[in-house]
Amino acid sequence: MSELETARVRLQAVRDETLRRIAELEREFAGIVASAAEGSSGGDDEHDPEGATIAFERQHIAALLAQARSRLAAIEAASRKLEGGSYFRCDVCGEPIGAERLAARPAALTCVRCAARNT
């Protein structure tokens, strides 16, 4: 299998995994919202003894969902780079990203050096 095909397979696998995770988190979030709406407090976390926990869980799931959607956007950007022929090059400096980095992070858009500068 060519390096290009290997990258395509890796990106597709990561994309599929991320889409499954998003669907799972959306179901979990909907369940929390429905549970809170059906609760004895009518969804009023402030007067519900379990309210702080429900609010925390809802925000936690919302944050995980936002993170997963961000990951999906990065995967799709990497897929566009792959199709455009620039997948193996850093978006910042133009140097090669490196096979090891792409194996570990298929959606990486920058080389290790440029990524370290942005942290």
C-alpha cells in the first residue's frame, strides 16, 4: 500500500471513530437534557439537590462534544490537504510533517517544530 493510500485509510478510520464518538455524545447529551426536563424540579437545577451534578454533566458532555467536532473539522481539513497534494507538508513552514507524527496524529496540519511553537 502506498504512503498516500495508508494516509487515506488512517484518516478514514479516525473520521469514522470521531463520527461514532459524536453520535454517542449527542445521545448522552440528549438523555441528560430529557432527564433534567422530566425531573421533579422541572429542569430547575438551582433548586434540585442533584442540580449541580446535572448541570456539571451537561456542560462536561457539551465540552467533549465541542472537542470531538473540532477534531472532525481537523480531520476534514487534513483530508482536503491529502486530496490537494499537500498532506505531508506543514501548513506553517512548508517542511515535511514527518511519517511518525502523521502515524500518531493523522489529522496533524503542522510539523512538530511548528506545533511546539504554538503551544
